[in-house]
Amino acid sequence: MSDPLPLVYVVRHGETAWSLTGQHTGLTDIPLTEKGEHDARQMRARLKALSVAKVFTSPLQRAARTCELAGFGDVAEIDRDLVEWDYGEYEGRRTVDIRKEVPGWSILRDGCPGGETLAQIGARADRVIARVRAIDANVLLFSSGHFLRVLAARWLGLSPECGRLVVLGTTSLSELGYEHTKDEPVIRLWNAGCR
């Protein structure tokens, strides 16, 4: 019997004040809310049975704190490629307000003035994918919503814009893997809540 194919477990950080209000939170380093901290502690029970060779987290406190409260802070390595999208001029703004100025705007189609391009965030996702595939064992990642949506699209070999096809709630668990061989990447689980 052959060894099982490795998995990449993906956790989006817990709730923050801005995720609660729908404000785009790229590089602004804000803490988790009390609920975000509670949910991250709840995630610990779900993750404790996982067997992982490596754990990586965004350096931003919302992801790093989620990682810590979920029980992996002492083994996690910081990976700057896991930071959220740099939203540029749209940092701290809500989609509904941006669309009053730019009707029909979509971050995963139109990007953000003064921020990262779709190609840049896709390239970061590709670097993360190359690193985790080189490990050839189960890996656990802690990051933010839009970045992880792009990561999922790139995992499947799709363009970064295809991240628009999946949503991701706070303190959610997802699982990237393969079907039969490493040439067949799939999403095995997506956006599972911590409860």
C-alpha cells in the first residue's frame, strides 16, 4: 500500500473588528475580538488530532494569535508570503462604499489602486504552494481570507481571479489535497466552521 498523499490544512484567522464590519483589512495589524479569540480556542479541539510536519503563519497578529490560541504558536514559522492582500487605497473601506464610487467593483477582478495586483498576490500564493509541496508531508497554514481564496485557486491551477468562486469565513478550516496523484490537486474541505 502506498503512502497517503499529503494535505495542506488552511485556517483563516478569527474575527476582528474590521472583519465584523466588512472593512478590507490588508496590512493593518489589528487584534482579534473576544469572539475571535474564543473561536480560535475552539479551533484547537478540531486541530489537535492533526499530524503535521510544518506550521506556517502570517506575521500579522490576527493570524499569529489564531495560530497561538489553536495550539500551534510554539512550532509555527512566520511566512511573510501568507500576509493578506495589500489593499492600497481601499484599506479599511467596505465593498459597499467602494461600489458607490466604482459600480460593480470586485477585488478579485479589479484589484485595488495603490495596492497589490492580482498577479502579485497570485505569485505569493504560488511561492507558498511550491514550499508546501516540497515538504511532501501534511502542513498547516494560518492566514487571511482573500489571500487564502487566491491560494485555493492557484492550488487548482486556476487564475487568481477564480478565488471569487469560493468564500471563507473567519476561524474556518479548509483542506487542500489531491485525488489520485499529485498531478490532481483538489479542495477536499472548504470553509468548515470551528463549532
